[in-house]
Amino acid sequence: MAIILGIDPGSRLTGFGVIESKGSQLRYITSGCIRIDISKDLAFRLKQIFECVTQLIKDNNPEEFVIEQVFMGKNADSALKLGQARGSAIVAAATQGLPVFEYAARAVKQAVTGKGSAEKEQVQHMVQILLGLPGKPQADAADALAIAITHAYSNHNLVAKAGGARQKRGRLQSFSV
């Protein structure tokens, strides 16, 4: 059993999602968005992300922290701000002693929807189904939950493989991870 905090970083809006993973079963705990005060300077906004993520960790006691990797788009300035927002969230997790894992957006979409080029609405829909939610979560929260789900799936497969030494035709077969 593991409680996983997923973060979809942003310099204006940072999504978060917390799930519990028990084997292949997932349970929704909470999700939402950290709304960054864009009227303030960058240093204040980064501090706000750090403090909010720290509070999320204290409130939910996750054992693992997962975050989306930086996606390099056309705007270098936006990518730099996104990287700084990620850094603030990662430092918050590291300060609290959590292991940090990263997943590319394409890998998250592939894991949750089966299609690496899925649209945001498809991710929201699948997150709703996988977690048994009564409605679609907000887009940034859904992305954060999808990151946490991807990690849970990844952990489940690694655990199965690590413990999965199987007998085949009388020989012990082991898997490397």
C-alpha cells in the first residue's frame, strides 16, 4: 500500500492529486489546484508553490511524490518558468524526505488512456473512470491524478516483476528491472 502525491506543475496553476495504491486497486483521496497569485513577482510565486506543496505533504502523508517532466514547447520563457515551478515542488518533497519520481506527459497519457497523444478531456474521462469519481476532475487536477496513477501502475508492474521469479519448464526464470 502506498499513498502517492502527483503534481502537474505550472507557474499560474499547479494541479495536485493524492491516491492510495494497494496492489492494482486505486483509491481517490483528494485533488485540486494551487492557484498562484500572478500579481506577485516570480520569487513570491515559487515560495507559494513550495509552501502549498509542503502543506499538502503534511496533510496527506504521502510515501511517494511524482511530478510531470518539463515539456519543451515553442516558448523558452514559459519552459523556464515551468521548470522553476517544478523545482519549487520538488524541493518541497525533498525537504519532507519523500522520494521523487518523474514521468513524461506522453507516458502518462499512454498509461492512463492507452494513447500517448490523448487530449485533456480523454485524460479527465479515464481518471474519472479509474478512480470511480462522480464527475470529471478539473483538468490540472486530472493531470496530477493521472501522474499518480501512472506511478501506481509502474510500481505495481515493477513489484510484480521483482517478485515474479517464475518456473518455466523446470527452470527458474527471473526478471531484471
